[in-house]
Amino acid sequence: MKSKDIVYTLGYVALFSIALYFVFGLLKISGQGLSSMGLTGDIIEGMSDKKKEKSLNRIDKLIEKKEKELEKMQEDFDPDEFSDKISELMTIEKKLARHKFLEILAKDGPSSAVQAIQHAAIYYPLGALSMAIDPENILNDSSGGSSMF
């Protein structure tokens, strides 16, 4: 039985050695080995300079397109004309949403938080949005407008 155990141990060591050799061989082939086989490009580094330049050009074109789209929108509609009124409406809706949110929580308990948020979002969307932007002030009566406008 001892000779049988020795044979099994030698077999396991041999299999482990072969597996280790195979793993290191794959790692070498996937990196340096492929480049020596004639494949071009930066296999290890990532993007080639040509691909980087192409991607940067694509992003530059997208930026130009979005800038033109923004200019067209600003010609058609100037949001600065309405920002004061929208900010005032948001402040009032935030107070209403906060009041309703706390009222539902006080009556039904913490398990009704989702219902309270849904109610605020449905009936006072600007207030619910400003509460979502600045959730720390739900319990404080901060009636200031949002910093978005």
C-alpha cells in the first residue's frame, strides 16, 4: 500500500506541474507570445493610437452636434425668463410635499414611506424632486429654493 500511495502522490505532483506549466504558457502566449506571432497592435497596453484618435474625433463630433442642438434650443426658448417663477413654485411645492410626506409618516408609521413618496411625486412633483435632490432637509423646514435654478 505504501508504494501505491507513492505512485498516487507522484501522479498528483506530475498533474499539478503540467497544469502549472500550461497556465504560465497561456499567460505568456496571451501577452508577449501573440505579438511575436505576427499580430499587430497593442495587445497588452490596450487601444492603439489610431483607435484613440478615432474615438476622440467621434467624441468631438458629438460635442459639436450637442452644442448646436443647445444653441437651437436656446434660440427657441430662454429658461432664464422663467427660472424665478419656477423656483418660487418649487419652494411652495416643496413645503406642500414635505407637509404631506410627514403627515402620512406620522399617521401610518415608517412602513408607509413609499406611499408618502409616491403621493408627493404625484401631487407635488417639483417639491418631490427638490426633496429628492436634498433629502437631508426633509425634516428641516428649509423653504429656500433649490440650487438648480
